[in-house]
Amino acid sequence: MRWFKIILILIILVFLGLFLRGLYVNNLKVILSNVSVGESVAKDGIKKLTFNASYAGFIPATKATIEEEGIEKLKGKDVYHIKAEAEPNRFINRIYRVKAEINSFIDRDELCPLKFTQILDIPGKPRQEKIIVYDQANHTMNNGEETRMILPNTQGPLSILFYLMHHNLKLGEILDFNLNTNQKNLRFYAKVLEKQKVQVNDKVYEVYLIEGSVKRRSKSLRHSSEFKIWFSNKPFQAPVLIKVFTPAGPIVVRTVKID
């Protein structure tokens, strides 16, 4: 019984330490102090973002990157190719090795996705791959098995982020998008609530707070979540802190590197 109490106290102390560290590292000013910004960003713009994600803000979960691969041709159209990769942190990866990759091909003129791919690699199992083709003109999508109706100007999660990184936010602005990645038609609805200036040493960052939700258009509560995004407008235009509140619990994503 004595050893059980000692082990229980140690476990509580470890979680308390992780919780306090989470409060520190997920502080907006601390994030801006520690984020690594490449020298080419000021001249060439942002090509790659690196994130650390944690469950509840203090349990390390994954490392992820989002990278602009350049302009490609897709069915005769110029498209932006955006790639995102994610894998568990080192500790989890030793136990359960898994890697996910998604690609979004966004129409250069309309800024809507024309194709979306999702790849999941798990050792010992066949690669899982999904390919979704969007016909924005006829408001349909096809996942290789069936064709479904989508709403006008349907977006994906990567194309929404791409839009925000190339859009001048305004205080009080409403952001309202149709969203679909192979589920039912969803609504991304948010409002730019706050604008603040954060000074870190000799730099002043202009940061907007975007708060909103993702819900089914059918009003069903399935696949619904709420979020807050702290988005830097100056000196670079990118998310620096994201908090997503899901039925399974909160996920906190912080930007650690910008190239």
C-alpha cells in the first residue's frame, strides 16, 4: 500500500509538471519568443510551417508540417500544391509508429480545392489512401466509390488555412466557408474578435484572435468542434496558436518554426 501511494504521488507530480509546462509553452508571448523564423520568409514569403500538437495542452501528441510545394498542373489548370505531414512524438512513435500525409490541390484563380488526397502508413498494415476529386462547377465530389453533392465554393482544411495566410484580416470580420473532406457538408464559421500587439524584445507582433466552430450543415452535432486561432498578421502572416475543442477533449497546436 505504501509503494502504491508513492507511485500515485509521483504520477500526480509528473502530470502536474506537464500541466504547468503546458501553461508556459502555450502562452502567446512565449510562443512568439521561441518561434524560429527563416531568413528567406521576409523576401520570399512562408513556404513551410512546423507545429507541435498536444492533448489538453500538456500531453505531447504529434509533430506536423504544412508545406507549399509550388504551382502544378491539374487537368489543364494551375493549382497550388499544399502538403501536410504528421507523426506522433518520439515516445509514442516508439510504441505505435504511424505517419499521415494529406495533399490539397487548390485552383490558383478560384482558391478552391480540386483534389484532396489522404495517406496513412501503419507498419504491418497496407497503406490506406483516399483520393477525392472535386467538381466545383457541378457541385459534386467523388471519392472513387461514390459521387456526393457539395455546396458552392467548397473548401478543405488546408485550403482554408492557405486562404487565411493570403488574406488581410479585419477586426469584426466574419469568415464563413463550406467545408468537406469526405464527410457530410460542414460549415466553418468564425469571427475575428480581437486585435492585439504583442511586444517581444525589439519586435512588435500584430495578432488577431479568430473564434468559431465547424459543424454539419444538417445541424447534427456529430463531427462538430469549436476553435480559437491566434493569427499573426505582422511581421509574418501565419497561425501561431490554435486551440480546438472536440468531444474527445481539447487539442492545442503551437507553431514552432516558420520557413
